[in-house]
Amino acid sequence: MITLSSNGFSHDLQVQDVMNYLRLNDVANYVAIKREFPENMIFADRSSQLDTEAMGVDIEWSCWLTDKIEQDTNVEWWEGEPVIMEDGDRDDDDMEDDSE
């Protein structure tokens, strides 16, 4: 499993980290997502939350962006952090669930 951001960060910071990852490592999907979500992420002063008013977007914007990321890329939020699952990761999870 490749972790793209910490589960200790706000969701908005995690989304920013994921978009930065995609910009460098999955350019085609990044460009496609930016076509649908062209706004620049603006954070409130001294905050880890987006300033949706300054961005001119709905307060659910980062949730919609997250849905798009999960739908169109191999990134998913797992246990509160964005990750890319690698071969065998899901099998290990299934084995842990069976032993409980």
C-alpha cells in the first residue's frame, strides 16, 4: 500500500496532497480531473480547511473532488487516508477479517 497523505491531516490537505501526487505521477488523470475541477485550492488563513467562499465553490467541493479521484484513479481513502493499493493488499485485509 502506498500512502499519499497522513490520516492526521485534514481531508482538504489530503486532497491537495493527492492532487499533487497525480500531477506528478498520473498526468492524464490529473488533467482530466482539473478540467472538471479547475478551481485553485485556497486555504483559509492559518487553517487546514479550504476557503470555499474565496474559491467561489460549494462547501461540498472537496468531497465531490474526492469522489471523482476515487472514481477515475487508483487512489482510494482507506482508514482515513488516501492510498494506492498494491498487489496483495486486499488479500491481506481479507485474511485479517477472517481471523476475527
